[in-house]
Amino acid sequence: MRKLVRCGILIFSVVALPAFAHPHVFVNNKMVVTFDGDMLRGISFTWTFDDMFSNMILADYDPKHTGQFDAAHVKAIKEGAFDNLENYHYFIALAVGKKQLSHFKIERFAPTVADKTKLVYTFFVPLDVPVQPTDQAVRVTVYDDSYYVAFDLLHLDDVTVQAGQDVACNLSVEKTKVKPLWPGQYMPDQLVIRFKGSS
């Protein structure tokens, strides 16, 4: 377990490297936008990691390829290879309307295994934004500005909306408003969630 914690801290601490770092970890990101009645409850994220990072974690915590983690393993993975991302906003930039969220919580963290080889993290970011009868927008950008961790390009097929008939919601992928750290830096697109109450 100590080996995993050291490796996890190494992988997810070096995001503070100089700007000209290149990717060492590759992640596919999917999202579920959840409304409950007249409230945007939050967004669930599912990160599927590349083979190298997956193998490193699974070698210590799933050597028999069971695809299962007990509570102790979940706790250790979270503490050793996830919690440090709080220092980097979990690679997530969130804006509600014109207000950028500088702090947000993480709930329901769970590691799983897909296709017997892929490490998957799922977690939920609560927002609790009341739905108004007028247009509203939430903007989400998932990226590592040091480019040590690279996320796949965002497509609308990667996002699911859970909402009742009392909410009208429209998704679009647009150019990010996040400022680059250096000239020519690759910048990811942002997901724009536009919604309002429907009568």
C-alpha cells in the first residue's frame, strides 16, 4: 500500500511542473448533469485512465484482477492518488453564471475497474443551483494547465443530462474562457449547460 501512495502522490503532485511539461497521464472524462425538481444538484464525473497509470494502481490493489476494492483500498487510493488534486481544483474549472467557483466539494468518490484493465474514478461535485424561469448557464472546463495530465477532447456524446419535464436544458461545447499560461498552449473546450424552468 505504501508503494501505491508514493506513486499516486508522485503522479498527481507533479502537475506543478513548469509549463512546458508533456502528458504522462491520459484520461477520458464523461459527465452526468443531474437536476432534481427545481434544482441543479450537481455533476458526476467519470475518469477512465490510460493503461500505464491503471496498471500501476491495480498492481498494488487488484493483483488478482477481481475488479473489486474493499473499503480500506478505496480509502487508501483516495488519500494517496486523488485527494492531492484539491490543490489544483481537481482539474476542474466551474462557473455559475459569471461567478467562477474557487472552492467546491467532492462527494461519492469511488474507484472501479473497467474491461479488467482500466482504472476508473467516479465522483460527484454538488452545485445546488436553483432553477429560475429565466436563462441560466453553468460552464465546466476539465483540464490540467501544466499539461502533465491530458484529458480527451470533449464531445457532447460524453455528457448525459438527468432532468424532469420541468427543466429545459441545452448543452454546447464552446471555446474555453480560461486564460492560457503561455503562448501557444493547448486549451480545452468547455461544456456550457444552459437551463431554465419550463412551464
